[in-house]
Amino acid sequence: MTSLAWVLAACGTGQDAQEGTSAEPLSKAALERATLTGTDLDGYEVRRDLAATSASRKTAEPAECAPAVQAVGGSSGFAATARTARIVSSTAHGPSAHLTLSSHGSGDAERVIDALRTAAERCGTFKDVLVDFDYAEVQVRPDPGYGDESVSLRLTQLAAGSADEEPVRVPYAVVAVRQGATVAMFTTFNRPGGPGGEESAAVPEAVIRAQLKKLGKVPTAAK
């Protein structure tokens, strides 16, 4: 399975993004209204993607690194009460992103962020057991200060070629943001042979801010 196939199968400060949040989980309908559309962000096309509410079954080796490989897929080891997913593509051939919004209850939103941060800090390398890809150069980035809490990391996927070939290096970036009881997960990667090449990947800040701004405008009591 190729790297691309695997991924596709708030204006203002972080303080601004926190407005209108609480610990109450959003309903499915409210989460849909809070998710980016093509009219929310100039220069990007937004398409729906599949999103299950169940906890991710992706595992890693070592096992403690599972939250990192789950985040690459836009999910976590915690079930969501509602979840949406979008593929956000730049119309100017710039970096694009995969986005998921997950509504959680009983403190699980905080646990998602804690588990990801801990895994990223402890795991410099790990293997995605399901697809047999290795990841290396895992690096926790400075806290971007989004939402109520956030974590940012970079890592490199080593996509195996033939036995005689060096693995293809695919830079990835993940940003996870908790806003109230909702976790927004943003993932991007540099396509092999594309404009970014083997340079470090970065989630477009415009996508993150637009999503957090829209999320902050949806009342948590909305049905």
C-alpha cells in the first residue's frame, strides 16, 4: 500500500480559539456544522472522508507508540461519540491536510492529547504493525498554543521498496488540538517527488485556524 493510499483510505490567537468551548461533547449534528466546508477557506477544496466513531485498532511496535501511529491516521485509541473527517486540498498545489473532528465524553478528549504527547516524547522510532511501515525521526515540536491544549509533531515514514532498494522517506506532520470535549486532528505529508520532497512537512496554519474558528462558533448545547 502506498503512503498516499494509506492516508486517503481560528483566525486569531489560541485564546481566541477557546471562546465558546466547554467540557460538554458536541452532538453528531453539531459536529457536522462545526466541520470545515469549501466556503470557509479560500484556496482549498474540502471533501468528505469516512470516519468511524470506534477506537482505532492500529497498533505499533513498541506498543507504547500506538497513539502516534493512530494520530497519523487521524484517530486515537479512544472511541468518539461523534466523528467527522475531511480531505482539505490546496487549489494552488500547496500543502494539503487530512482533518478529523472527534467529540468525546468523560474526559477522553484530554486523554487523547496526553496519550499522543507521551508517545511522541518516548518514541523516536516505531513500526506500524498493520501496514508494516517504519517511522523514524519522531520529533515533538514547540506547543503551537491552539485551543485549550495542543501538541505538534513531525516524523518520517519509511515506506519499504524492494529488498534491494532503500525505503522511500515520506515526511509527515501531525497537529492535535483539544477544544473543550472536541479533538481536532490535522495530518499532512510530502508526496515523494513532489514540491516538498524530503523537507519537513507542515500542516497549513490557515487550515488549522479556519477549523478552530468555526468550531468555536458552535454552541456546545446544540443538538
